[in-house]
Amino acid sequence: MKIKFCGAAAGVTGSCHLITTDENKLLLDCGQFQGGKAMDALNFEEFPFNPAEIDFVILSHAHIDHCGRLPLLVKRGFRGKIYCTDATADLLEVMLKDSGYIHEKEAEWKNKKAARTNKERVEPLYTVNDAVDSLKYVVPVLYDQLIALNEKIKFVFNDAGHILGSAIIELWVEENDNVSKIVFSGDLGVMDRPLLRNPTIIKSADYLIMETTYGNRLHPENATSIEELMKIIFDTTKRGGTVVIPSFAVGRTQELIFELNRFYENHGEHRDFLDKVMVYIDSPMATTATEVFRKNANLFDEETKNYILAGDNPLDFKNLKFTRTSDESKALNLDENPKIIISASGMCEAGRIRHHLKHNLWNKKSSIVFVGYQAEGTLGRLIVEGKKDVTLFGEEIHVNAEIHNLEGFSGHADREGLLNWISGFAKQPKQVFFVHGELESKHSFADLVKEKINLESIVVEGFSEFELTNSTIVNREQSMKEAMNDEVLMGVKLKIAKIHDDLETILYNTRLAMAQEITSDKLSAINSSVLELEKSTVNLGAAITKGDNNNI
């Protein structure tokens, strides 16, 4: 068996890892490269494999740097299945269509320039129709389900706590009557953050592929970042300026809405002032993604569920307004009233945020607040690092606005969070590969892991391939028992039982809070589906008890 790192190998974008067995080829993620012209050029190159030969894709989550080249994969010949969690499947439709639209518009803009200079026309990386076509191959599954791709490959999705639907992947591969267990961390979230559950601790692995985005630094306490954000909002709006927040449409935007809602609820002493400050979500994709979050309230953490059970909508408040049309977006920059604009993209590489930067970067009264990772080569990274003049839509803009970088809002685990997660293995992996981090971050984290838990690792420094040796392979029966042992099965049954007990109450209060029409018939149908799932789990337990792997 071999692992070939085809992306997120020299940086944090383009996540794509090829697993080759004696009979199959599968991908873990198929993401888009982001970060300026050099990185974008990588997207147009041939894949380092034949897409038609890939049997399956297992997708960790719906961020573009992990899923953004799926339409291209299909366009170039892939016809297998794309497995992801059900929430990720909902978000994929939003993300990939939007990405296709952006690629079409970029090609259209380049071709207008080409026509004036007698240069060759360019084709978009893929189109909206290509994105729609790729969705036909998506297979949504639940967390904690053991999925058999065939007789020799099985996997389970575990909650990664990074964005809605994000997953840590446990993969079991049988070769020559032995089974190897591969764990792919995907992107790991932060412990005890709003909306989402904590990342799942995995107990054992033969091989680990792990992200290291923040492997060399710590985040500020989240509460500190919230207080700092509110101070920026107060100071900026009091001097008549606008707070512009470049934010990832999926994940960060919803967390900001939740935090602002909570602040409004808990700080009545500021109500008179806050009631005068509008908060605009200026991103059609973020608006649609927020609707997807609302539909998947069952994946929220207990604190957020308690909001819903109390009849509150955690993703809405009095002064919040979602803007969809381009006219509404343009009007924001004509409005001189102090306000907050949250807009995509989070790294300022595309979308409406670039227009808001053009209208606010020069203004000493305004503030630009970064709340997520800024990859090398992106406009966001240049601004954070202090560049004083940037070019937007062919016009040079001098940076006069206040620039703030609040890393406490990051959706990625920091150095301590990553170390705590990898320390959770009761059985240490015998081979560890660090990916999805800049070189300094990966090496720094590798040194820390060696020092703290005495675990050797391989820092992946570019597109490369490794053969997995038989010395790390475990017994088939042992591995399959581990895959769905009594403890894991009981955990699944308890989760399903809790859903069954709370479902009608949660959905009823969600309907009240969010003004969605959920009929009693639909509630009954959902309840029946949960009961059927619970019944299937009991049957699964019986099959495992009998050792009947054919029924798993």
C-alpha cells in the first residue's frame, strides 16, 4: 500500500492524498490550491494520477481547499463515489456552485482583457454546470457509521469540530489477509467553541495523516478575542467608521453571528448603542450556508441546542441583515452610517469583500478585522503583514484603516490543541505524516511531538509518495473488532437514543425560533427514520456479536 501526497504538502491548501492498494485507488480530499497566481496555476495542471482510475473519494469537509477540485476531477474522468457526511453534502452544493461561478467570472474578465490585447482566450477551471454534474456522485452518510466501500476497505467519519459536517476519517484497508488502519485528521477544530462539538479523540492507528496549520503558535483565549472584537466595533463605529470582517462563508461567519447574538443578549447595558449599529452578512454563499447550519441543528453542541430549546434562534438577532443582490451590496458602500460588514472570501482572494476593502482600506475611520488563517500569497496575508499599498480592480489603494488580526476566532486547533489530540492515541501510530501546514509550522510541531510524547514523524515537504511497510500491519480480526467494538457501538446507540428522545422538542422549538414550517407529518416521518436507524443499529450489533462481517 502507498500514500501519495498530491496537495497540502508544501502549504495549507489543495488537500489531496492518494491511497493505492493492490486492488483500489482512493482519494482523501480533492481540494483547490489558493494563494495568488502561482498557487492558482497549480489547479490547471494535470493531476498526478489518472482521475478515471480513482475508485472512491472520501471527503473530510466542505471548505474549498479540501473539496474545490472535485468538479475538475469529474470533468477529467472520475466516475466513482464521493463519500462525505450529510451536512457536508448540503454545504457542497453551496460551495461548489459558488466556486464554479467564480471561475466563470474570472475567465470572463480575463477574456475581456485578452480581446483588447489580442491574447488567447482562457477557459474556466470548471463551470457551474461542472459543479452540478459532480454532485451526482456524492454519497452522504452519518457520523459513526461503518461504511464498507468493498470487501477490503471500510471507513468511519468522526466529528472533527472544525466546521459543520467536518470529519476525522478512520480507514481500514485489507491486503494479503492483514488490515492496516489509516487515520486522516482532516482539519481539527478548537475545543469548547460555540456551535460545534469538540474534535473526536481517536484511540489507535497504524498510520496518521495530520494537519499542522497552527503547529507553531497558540491562539489567544476565545473570550479575549470576543472582547477585543467588541472593543474594535465600539471604537470604530463611535468615530463614524465601518468594521469590515473578511470571513469564510462556512464556519467563521456563523460563529460570528452566534457570538454577536450572545453579546447582544448578555450586555443590555450597551443595548441603546448596539441597536444603532447594523450587522450585514454580505455574501450570498454565507447566507445560504447559514440556512444549511439551521437545518442541521442536530449537529450543534449542547450549549447551542439549549438556546434552541429555550426558543431562541442562535443564528439571528435584531440588527442582523443578510444581503443577496449585488445592488444591496453596492448600497452598503454608499451608506455613510457606521456599520459592520461581514463578507467572503476570508482570505480576500475573490467575492464581494474586495469591493468593501476598496471602499474602506483608505479610510482612517474604518477597521479591517481578520478572523481566520491567511495563506501565503493571498491579499489577506499581505494586509495582515503590513503592506501599505495594495491593488484592487486595477487601482492602487493606500492602507489607512486600522488592521486587526484576531487569531482566537480561528477554526483550527492551535499548537496545544493539536498536541492534546495526537496525545490521545492509546496506541501510538507507527508512522505519522504531517501535512497542511507551512514548512516552519510542520517542523516545529514535529519537534514538539518528539519532545512531549516521544513520537517520530515525517514532515511532508512537497508532492511525494511513501510505501507503507508490512511491519505496521495488524491482524484482520483484531482490527475489525476494534472498528466497531462494544464501546463504540454503545456510543452510537446512546447518540441515537438521545436524538430520539429530543428530536420532536428540538425541531418544534427550532421551528418557533426560525419561523420554518415543519409539519406534523414531516416530524412523524423524521421520527420514523430515527427509529429505523436505531433498529438498524441493534441489528448491526447483533451481526458484530455473531462475527458476521458480511452484514456490516
